[in-house]
Amino acid sequence: MSWRTYDGPRALAYDIERAAPDEHVSDVRDVIVGQVAHAACNWVVDIGAGTGIWSERLARWLAVRVIAVEPSPGMLKVLTDKRLADVVAVRARGEALPVHDDVVGAAWLSTVVHHFDDLAAAAVEVARVLAPGGVVLVRSSFPDQQSGEVYPTRFFPSARTVATAFPTVGEVTAAFAAAGLGLRHRHTPMEVASPTRQHFLRRVKARADSLLQEVSDDEFAAGLQRVRQWVDAAPERPVLFRPDLLVYG
Ligand SMILES: C[S@@+](CC[C@H](N)C(=O)[O-])C[C@H]1O[C@@H](n2cnc3c(N)ncnc32)[C@H](O)[C@@H]1O
């Protein structure tokens, strides 16, 4: 199974492991609300929405309707089974959005830029559907930034190798610039990835992070041993993560 596969039990595992209360992502919420409040916004598109964790938050925090675009049937099923208020789910890819021109006040792309087969085409699509004055928010870790030092890759060399090939901030910014959207702001909000290291260990064991699909069973066992030593050193310490949050418009 590749890191790109989210179907079957992985979709549900993803949803369980990534669910978090608002206080764990309050810095991100503040950026979103601050940036999107300026755009005349009734609709937001969540591209690569996964199981709708962020779609639900966007609808609630911004009092908008969200178009949740997701190509994986497994992720889409978990999303639609939630019957989220103000979220319309659609099976599609970022490179071909089933959305009219100039409709959305904001586009949200959380940990998806490395999934696009054609980043340039996705950027053109985002620019097409964005209403005048709209903003694009890209939340991700990038191999050329501090955010690329995410915990699973610290312990598993094969996962690190895959993540090293993900698009850089410069490549994403160039793709949006070619589509007519400039980089307006950069944020590095603090998130609680796991409330304790023990919790993080459970998350690793579930292989909920897609990069862990790339790791052989032998490497996984060795990496898990390193994670256990790290957990034993401070089991109750929270695991923090600072993604890059890039704002284009
Ligand atoms: C790491 S998950 C992120 C899910 C969600 N955005 C979140 O942050 O919880 C990446 C998602 O992108 C989806 N995806 C893969 N290729 C895509 C594409 N070409 N266009 C849009 N989404 C895609 C995957 O199916 C998966 O659900």
C-alpha cells in the first residue's frame, strides 16, 4: 500500500487519529478567521478534504457553507457518514474542481499539495473558482522548512525519504504565482499534534500517518523501538507541531 492510499480501514483510522478539540488548533483558527473575515464569503472550498475534519471546523468557525472536494471513496464515505451541517461533499480532484468560476471566498488546502499529480493545474483551478478578494490558505509541512521535521519522519528513514520529495514552499508559491495569486502572509501556528507522547505512540502503532505505509515491517519495528525510548523519557509531554500556513490572494 502506498502513502497515497487512504481507502478501507485507513480512512477511519485517519479520522480517529487526527480528530482534535478546537483548543489544539486554536492558533490555526485565529489565522483562518483573521484572513477570511476580510473576504466576502458565503462558500469555502476544502480541497482534499479527507474525512472532513477541517470542513466541519471551517463551516462552524466562519459560518459559511463548505464544498468538500475529495477523490478517495473511503475518505469520502467517512466524511458523508458524519452528515455535517453546511458541508457539501463531492468526489473530485483539485486539478478539476466541479465548481463555477468566481464562487468561493476562500480555498483551504490542508496537507494536500504533495498529493496533486499536477500542482500547476490545481493552482489554476483554485484561482478560477476564487471570487475577487478571495484568499487561499495552504497548511502543510514542507521539506525545506522547520515544519518538515515532523515526528514520524524523525524515527523512520524511509518515511523521511518520501517526504523530502514533497513540494517546497518555493514550488507551491511559483505555481500560485503562475496562476495569478501572490504570497500575502506566512504563519507558523502552534498545534497540539498529540496531547501526550503516549498518545503519539498509539498513533504511530496504528500507522495512521500515510508516510508509515512506506516503511517495511523490519524498519517499522526498529523505529517503534526508538519512539518507545523517546516516549519513556517524557511520557506525559505533549507533542507539538508548527505547520506552515501560507496565505495567497
Ligand atoms: C493527508 S490527507 C489530508 C486530509 C485533510 N485535508 C486533513 O487535513 O485532514 C490528503 C487528502 O488528499 C486527498 N487527495 C489525494 N489526491 C488528491 C487530488 N489530486 N486532489 C484533491 N485531493 C487529493 C487524499 O485522498 C486525502 O484525503
